[in-house]
Amino acid sequence: MTRLKDILGLSIKRHRSQLCWLAAFIIFLFILPLFSGDYVLYMVMRIAILCLLSYSVNLLLGYTGLLSFGQAGFYACGAYACGKVLLAGTSLLPGIFIGVAVAAIVAIILGFFCVRHTAIYFAMITLAFGMMIFSLAEKWVEFTGGDDGLIGIPRASLNFFYLFSIKMNTIPAYYYFAIVVTLIAIYFLYRILHSPLGLIFQGIRDSETRVSFVGISVRKSRLICFTIAGIYAGLGGALFAPLEQTITPSTSHWITSADPIIATLLGGMYSFSGPIVGSVVYFLLKDIIVRLTMNWMLILGTIIIILVLAFRGGVMGAFHAYLSPRLK
Amino acid sequence: MSNFIFQALNGLSSAMFLWLVAAGLTVAFGVCGILNVAHGSLYMMAAYFAFTSFQILGFNFWLSLVFALIGAGIIGFLMERFFLRRIYDQPIEFQLILTFAFILVFDNLTKMIWGTMLIIPTMPSLFQGTIPIVGRPFPIYNLFIIFAGIAVGLIIWVILSKTWWGMKLRAAASQREMANAIGINIPTLFTAAFVFAALLAAIGGALSTPIRVCDSGVGGAVIIQAFVVTVIGGLGSLKGAFVGALIIGVIGALCTLYVPFIELFVLYLIMAVVLIIRPQGLFGGER
């Protein structure tokens, strides 16, 4: 039992009920294709991608205290790189890997400049870089296809060292791939955030001076955080490209960067599960509101205003504050 | 060469719109400490008010301008009094997100009221016509915009440095507690400052209607340009906002003429380079 505990990095005794919920949730995700149509699976995949992007935002916002308006830039880097590779006719994994790698490299380079700043200046410089990527996506027609974007990206099959090959052309097949990748990615992030590195991030958020007094380089830690955030945004983009099979420049616009910020805020930025809950709530909310009324932006805006003024902890914050003590 | 001068003049007139929006952004940031992402939406609402008054209701140009100012002023008052006031002591992230939510609300409201059409009314007869500059016809209205922008700049300068109210504003901007202690009513002053900022955006929006296309998404586009301008000039510096607007307006116009494909890229590149080399901007003090 101790070994399992070590491997999973969870304290099993304390979190038994949480683990049960988690197991139930994962089993639910895996049996979902048995009784639901393609549209539901598509929705879940979009939620999973938004979730990765929200983690990318929340790693910076909730854990390190930096608001980025440019995460869509890395998302687009992942999506365009993956799209280009897949269009060249490779199998799925190289596309995903190169998408993530390109996002990571861009994040390291831009992060080098971004992490010198905090608060408003950080928001502004990430906005500037994000919009630079946007203008490249829009105007570098030879490479990105301009306004039309990349069209007809194949959902290539998954070849594993020539051992076996799984076709990805159906929605359920790609669903399993996307869900497994997302779950693994979230698990890795959980481990990172519950490691000393994660504590350093939170330390920086709470008091930069103290962290630097302990002898830790604040700037280097921020750069690591920024790069991980870029990788997660890039992974989201890389999964997005084969799903939609089309990428347009709007994926990199700053308005796209706002979606995960809202989702994170909705779910709760100081809780690990916040971005998941937020992405689910945000996506379903948007889907329901769009069906009921033309004026979804008005309702969404009102919800955000209420959240910021009254419930800054989001759904999970409210859960921990009001419901959790009573359940015990 | 005549192309260059002509296009630079065009850039100068579009710089004035940037200046008016950026000036409001700067006043709100400098006094209330709030970076209002929805400031571009005030510009947009004012443009719609002016359009409705001029084109649909048939009032004259100046009266339409006044109506637009009143409308945007009321919106600014409501925003500050009931929403922004509650989050002054919160981290800047929450202010950015809250004011972003206002973009969504305003965009949707304009769609509900005016539909999704592009608006560009006829030029008021007062300003029809052109005058020859470097051998080419330059619209009188663009010339008027340049003078109006400079005039508003002078008015702001007089208000801030020569009047009692402006002095209180500067006091509150630099030492909030001290200003409060000597009997300045800070909450009221902040509301007034925010309304003043809204009026500056509204002048830009209302004056833009005869020559610039306006639709329900223009608020987001305008605010991004205003961010570029204020960041280059230095957040919180009015002089910086003016110079930043001139730089961005003229460089933007010249890029459109010579290298049309990388215009946007160049603007954001300038913004990023300024942030890297001199984050406080060209005219900002120590941060």
C-alpha cells in the first residue's frame, strides 16, 4: 500500500473519498462512448482542451500570481505546428510532440522577456507577444494559410514504433486518445504542483521577497512556470488541430486567451480541480445559454461580474467554504 | 515624398483618436489605479449614440456630440459607482477580468439595440470638402480632427494644472491617504475622474463616426491599440499617451503605405520592445 501511495503521490488514507470520486469520474469518461453520440464526445473533448488551456492559465494566475493575456499564442503555436506536421503526412504522435515542442520553445524564448515583469506589465507584455503571434498567423499566408487558416488537417492514425497502428478517423477513437492524453497531463501537473517546485510557485505568489531570501531564483522559477504553462497550452492546441481539422488565426487572438481565464475564475483559481470544474461549467453554461438566447455574451458578462464582485473563489472556493464543512 | 507627407498627415488624424482613448485610459489609471479594459467600449457606445442622434434623429453635429458625451458620462458614472468602486483594493487581475466582462456586456447590448450592421453616417455638411496639401486633396474633417485632438490635450492640461479640481485630482493620484486626510472627498473625486475619463473616450468615439467604420466589436479593437499607446508612452503619463499615440498613429499609417502586411506585427513589436527595454514607458516615472 505504501508503494502505491508513493507511486501515485497521494495520501490514500486522507483522500479515500476523493479518490473514489476521481475513480468514478475516470470510469465515467471511459464508458461514455458506449451510450452517447458523437456530439457529446466532441463536447467532452472541447472541454478537455479548454481544461488544458485553463491549467496553463491557472498555473500562472492561481499558483504564481501572474495574469497572462497571451496563452492563446502558445495554444496556436501548438495547433499550427501539429497541423503542419500532420499535413505533411506523418502519424499522430509526431504531430502532437512537435506541437508541444514548438510551444515549449516559443514559451522559453518569450518567457525569458516576460518573467522580468509582474502584475500589469506581465499582462501587457504577454498580450503584445500573443498578438504578435496572431498577426503572424494572419499575415504569413505562405506558412499559415492567412485568414483561411490550415484546412483539411488529417486525423492521422496512431502508429506506435511500427508495432501497431490505431485508426483515429472516428470520433470515439480520437476521444479515447484525447482523454487519455489529457488525464496523463493533468496527473503530471498534479505531481509538479505538489512537489517542492509547486510550493516555490505558491511562495512566489504570496511573497516574492521571502522566496528570494531563501536563496531561490524567483526569475528562474517563473521561467520554469511560464514554460510549463506554454507546454500545456501547446498540448491543448496540438489536440485541437486534428479534432477540428481546421485552424484559423482566431485561435491566437487575445479574446481566445480570455476563455480559459473566465473558466478558471468560474471554477476557482486557488483549488487544483478549479480549472476542470470551471471548464465543464463554462462550456455547458455557454452551450445552454446559446441554445436559449442570442444574448449569451450579456449573460456570460453578468455572471463574470457577479463572480468577481461576490465569489472570487469560484465554484470550488464556494464549495470548500460553505459545503465542505457541513458534509463532514 | 508627397506620398510620405500625405500618409503621415493621415496617420496624425488617426493618432488623435488613439490619443483621446489613451488619455481617458491614463486618467482612470493614474487617479483611480484601475486599468479599464472596457474603455474602448465607452468609445464604441459614444459612437453609437452620436450616430443615432445625427443620422436617425437628425440632430446637428455638435448636438450629437453633446448627447454622446452625456450618454457615455452616465455609463461611466454607473460603472464606477456600482461596480469598479468595490474592487479598488483587489489585485489588478480582478480589475482586468471585471472590466473585460463589461466588454461582453456592452458588445451584446449594442448588438441588441443597433443590430450587427456597420455604421458610417454621411459627413456633416459643415466639413464636406477637401483642401490641397502637397498637391493632393486632404479632407477638411481630418484636419479638424487633428486640431480637435490638440485642443482637447490643451484643455486637459489646463484642467489638471490650473484648476482647483485638477489640483485635487493630482493630489489624490499621488497620495491617496494624505489627500483624504486633508479633507478631499476621495470616493466622489474618483467617480468624477472616471466620468472625466469616459468623456475623453466619448469625444474620440463621437468624432470618429463620420470617417471610421463602427460595429459592435470595435471596443475590443480600440482598447488593444490604446494599450499599445499607453504602454509605449508610460502607464499613467498623459504626455506619454500623447507621444505614444503620435508614434503609433504615424508609424501605423506609414506601414499601411509601405509594408501593409506587417503593420500589426510592427505595432506589437514596438510595444514588446518598449516593455523589455523600458517597462515604465518613454515618459513614465519609476514604477
